[in-house]
Amino acid sequence: MNGTVVVLLGPPGSGKGTQAKRLVKTLGTPHVSSGDLFRHHLSNETALGKLAQSYMEKGELVPDDVTVDMVMERISRPDCEEGVILDGFPRTLTQAEALKKAMDSRGQEVTVVPLIRVSDEEVVRRLTARRVCEECGAVYNLVFSPPEEEGVCDVCGGDLYQREDDNPETVQHRLYTYYKETSPLIGYYFAQDKLVEIDGERAVEQVSEGLLEAIREAR
């Protein structure tokens, strides 16, 4: 992994996953999401997947040692050789320091850390409106991207449901967890002159443009 290493920061619902997928198309580097990795393990009914889900459903973070080992194994694969977009990792100072240690040992470093800023009110509005297909996993938002027929997936016709971690009470707890565990990373990367703030309440395309500009300037 000798290319651009991007660490996306932002509260739940800030659009990190959406923006990461858009960056992949432009930059050609893999998008590695700890959440996606956990769900992959769950779909394969591994012990790690079930353990991770038990924390995610309560809006809590998965323990650092589990997350670090899993993500480092993923980014050591050949497809990440030219760079990677990290989404959902690191989420704690312990994880950030573990990532830095691992990258230092390979003569690598994080290139840039865009922070997608979104207000608490907007986070709650976005996440409580999210719906997921039970069959194919397609994601909708009742505010921004609703299905053509209420409660029915446009892709496969499956039933849509609200994830447990998207109900209002759990969203509030997720925000609390973010401020307690993840927001210290803002200062950590600011001190390394790697942090760039992006207004996450603009149109998706405008947020993408801001991210690409930040990445290009940091290269």
C-alpha cells in the first residue's frame, strides 16, 4: 500500500459510506469499511460477525482489538497496494495509534483525513428515515431516496425494514458514543496537519467535489 490513504471521519449519518463509494469510482482505490467487514462476517455466520452485531445493534463500538486485527488483515491484501479509503476505521485513539504503528512499520502514512461535518439534528433526521431491504440489502432514505412503492424494494421487491440501530433512541446513543470515542480523533489528526473539514449538509455532488479537492491538495 504505497498510494493515497484516506481516513474519512464524521458522525453516523454524515454520508461517509456514500462518499467513499463515489471516491472509489474516481480514484480507483478500494473502499474498506469496518461496518461492511462486520456484516460480511455476520452473513457468513462467523463468531466475529455475531459478536460485532451484538455491539452494533446497541449503537456501541466493537472492541478495538477485534476491529484492528480485522481491518489490518484486509488492507494488507494486494488490491490495497496502491492506496485505500478507510471508512469507519479508526474510530478510537487506540485504533488510530495501532494504524499508525502498522503503517510506520511499512514506511507508509495516512495522506489526508476529511471530516464531514453534519449537525446532530440532521444526523437524527437522516438515520431515522433509513430503510433496508430484507432480501438484497438495498438501502433507501424516506427523505432523500424513497422507494417507488412504500415499504417495497425497487430492486427485488423485498420488504423494507428499519434497522434497530436507526430508531431514535439508538441514534441518540450512537451520537453520544461518537462524541465520547471518535471525536478525539479530530484533535489527533489536526495535530498532524492532516485534517480537512468538509460541509456535509450540501448536495452529495458538492460534498464529493470538496473531498476530491482535499485529497488532491494533500497528495
